[in-house]
Amino acid sequence: MTERSPSALPFSDMRTAGAIIVAASLLALLMMAHHPSGSTRDMAVFVEQVARVGALNRVVHGALIALLAALLFGFAEFSRVFGAGRPLVRAALVAYAIGTAAGIGAATINGFAVGRVAAHYAGADTVALEQLRALLHFGWAMNQSLADLGEVARAIAIVLWSLAILRTRTQRLLGASGVLVGGALALALLGGWLTLDVRGMLLAVLCASAWNVALGVQLLRGRLSAAAHPVA
């Protein structure tokens, strides 16, 4: 099987997809840099901390949810014009959609559900606060499971899009770097070498955003060619 000569993507569609991907990726990094963090084993102190940073926590996670949706739209537009008829491209978009749904679930737990639960325990006695501890352990497990799923699925999507880019025989550096970045992220998470606490999530977002921005810049510059259909 050989590839036909790649054709140029529609320039206006390229620019739209590229602008959305670049802007949303950079803003996601900005939001992660302002992600509230704290650690204490004293549940009464924890309830106070949650109340103190509650508004910021909701803004950060609400913005991250919106940016995840914007990135999904940007990559859907990219996939449409790049070659939605190609199995690799369609598989990448499915993986990214799964990752987006999981990421939104994780952000909803951390940004909204935990605050609502903690608010019910303001001024509670020691027994009730131990109940809160158990609830928080469950919430943390759900958050981490969804966060892991989200980052792994989106990393796999990067690998698949990158393989599709490599098949066009254009932008080989972009394709190769995507396979490396996405593959390393997925392996680090699946192998347990990367934990998605605030620092780990920031690192994961930074790595993925670097590739996202590189892709977006090429789209804005009209340097990426459409995926060619294989022929005998």
C-alpha cells in the first residue's frame, strides 16, 4: 500500500482548529498553575480550607471543564478536515472524547462535589468528621481513577493522530514527537510512575499542551497536509 500525494487542508478550517487548540491548551496550563492545593489530616482544618478556597476552586475547575470541551471541539474540527475517513483519525477522536468525559468527571468531583460535601460538616463533631474522612477517601479514589482514564485516553489520542500525521510523510517531527510524548505519558500513568496529584497533573497537562500547541501552530501556518487515502 502506498500513499497518494497529500492535499492541503482548507485554510480557514485549519486556522479555526489551530486557534482553538492553541488558546485552550495555553489557558488550561494557566488554570492548572492556579489550582488550589493543600494537605492536612485534621478534618476540621480541611473543612475550613475548602470553605476558604471554595470560590477559586470552582472557578478553576469550571474553566478547566470549559477548556476540555473547547479542546474536544478543536480536535474534532482538526479530525474532520485532516481525514475523518481514516481509521486512525476516527480512533484518535473517540479516545479523546473518552478522555474528555473522564476529565470532566474528575474536575466535577474535585471542583464541586468535594466542596458541597465538606460544607455539610462545618462545625461537626469528631465522629461526623471521621465519616467525612471516609467520604473523602472515596471521592479521591473516584477523582484519581477518572483523571488517570482521562489522561491516558488523551495521550493515546495524541499517539494515534501522530501516527496518522506520519503516514502523510509531512511534518514528521510533529508526528514523531507526538508518538513519543503520548506514549511516554500513557506508559508513565499505566505503570504508576506518574501520580495525578496537583503537581503530576500539571506535568501531564504541560506535556500534552506542548504537543497541542505545536500542532496548532502548524495548522495556523497552513503547514499540515491532509491525510491521504491508501491505495494499492
